[in-house]
Amino acid sequence: MNDEVFTMDEACSFLKISPNTCYAWIKAGRLRAGRTGANGKTGDYRLLKSDCIESICQQVHNHSVNAVGGQEGELECQSSNEV
């Protein structure tokens, strides 16, 4: 495997996000990261460049939403063409 390993600061710089956003993405499972501690639960975070790229390529919230309500069938436009 020939993948670049980032520290948290390097990953934040690469992704152009804040450390708080990076922590949130890790906690939410959007961004995979390992830790340097002996048990894997302590120590500094280490992130692979490929995982950083994958985290921004994921399609988030891509499900369709019917803003009109739970209606089925063909919907008519809610806006008026009258001026």
C-alpha cells in the first residue's frame, strides 16, 4: 500500500476544514481515522489521504424530498405564474 498518512492538522489543511469539523466527521463515520495509542483509542489521529478524498466524494443527503407533503402521483407546481 502506497498511501500518504496525514496528521489531523495536515488532513484539515488538505480538506480545508476546521479541526472541529474533522472530529465531527470522524465521530459520524464519514471520515475514517486511526489513533497512535497502544490500544487504538488514545493518542493522536492519523488519516489516510485516500480516506480524506473519499469523505468529500461521498454523496450526502442525496435522497429526494417531497416538500409539498406525502402526496402520490403527479404534482402540480405550487408557484403562481401570475404577476
